[in-house]
Amino acid sequence: NAGVTQTPKFRILKIGQSMTLQCAQDMNHNYMYWYRQDPGMGLKLIYYSVGAGITDKGEVPNGYNVSRSTTEDFPLRLELAAPSQTSVYFCASSYFAGSSNQPQHFGDGTRLSIL
Amino acid sequence: DAKTTQPPSMDCAEGRAANLPCNHSTISGNEYVYWYRQIHSQGPQYIIHGLKNNETNEMASLIITEDRKSSTLILPHATLRDTAVYYCIVRVSGNTGKLIFGQGTTLQVKP
């Protein structure tokens, strides 16, 4: 049971570089989310998706892009890395149907440093 | 969206019950209360959720007041492995499933 898999686990980027954080889930969940967590703070929602081909902004979307071409994958793209994007990034997924309130399942995170 | 208020930190003796309070005075009638915890900066782990009635599972119990303005998460026999940050979250109403995280309560279980 893999659940939510995030790659890479750690990455150091230089300012201005770009990269894609990968997230995959094998639970056939329709909803997927990206959060970031700065030191000592709670998680903040970056983007989310309610199904393949549908994405929407969360609380802190600036500097990021997402796509959802399949149910399983939800990559997060940083185009021009900035020091303010140094953070831990968590991907999550859940199943939602009508009034169903299934909990979100989280990956182990990607620790990203921008230098 | 309903906001939650939690104490920043709490201590609990190992083997005793840990009672973590949460205020959510602006909660709407169809919004659920969720509890997650985060251990050592791992991904958050789901604990329990509820709407109106008290809930219990293998990890914890959730007590929601009748007016739904506050709730308490109860870990019946805390162990050292329960040391973590505990988040009380009111799920955003509507069909997005979004969760708004606050800063949570850091629970320190002491031997």
C-alpha cells in the first residue's frame, strides 16, 4: 500500500532555477492537494484539484503551477525559484462524492531549499 | 470559513489521558471538525472527525459540545509516541474538501 508518494524527498535549488515536485497516489482518489509548511507554522494550501483536468488556487499560489492530466498524478512546478519558496511541501489526496467526508491522506513531504 | 483556536502547547504524563481543546465558535451547521497530528515534521496523520455526535475510534475520542462551538480530542492513554503537533480543523464548506490549518497544539508526553 503505497498511498501518497512524493519525490524527491530533499532538493537544493539555486535562485532562478526551476523544478517539478512529483506526487502520485494509488488510492483512486479524485481530490488532490498541495500544501507548504514553513518552520513552526501550520500548512498552507497552494493548489488543489477535484479531478483530472481541473485545478484551482489555494491560499498561496503565487510562484507555482500545477497540472492534473491523470487521476493518479498531481505535479507542482516552480518556474523561477526564490528564497521565499524554501519550505517543506506536502501532497495529499482524498475521495469526495457528494456529501462524503473522507479524510485527506498525506505524503511524507519534499524538503526544498533555495540558495 | 470557520476559524479554530487551540492552546499553543500542553503537557501530559505518560499513561494518562490527554485532553486537547479547540474552539470553533463560527462553525457552520454543515461543517465537520477534523483532527490531524504531525510527528517530527512528517506528513500530517488523520486522527478523527465528527459533525455533531461524539466519535470514537482506535486512536482517540472526539467530544463536540451541543452548540458545536468547541470540541475536545481525547487520547485515553497517552504514550511518548503521541508527542506531536495536533491540529483542529474545520473543513471548508462546499465541495472542495479544503482544510485550513492553524498552528495547532504541541503536545509533549512526559515519562
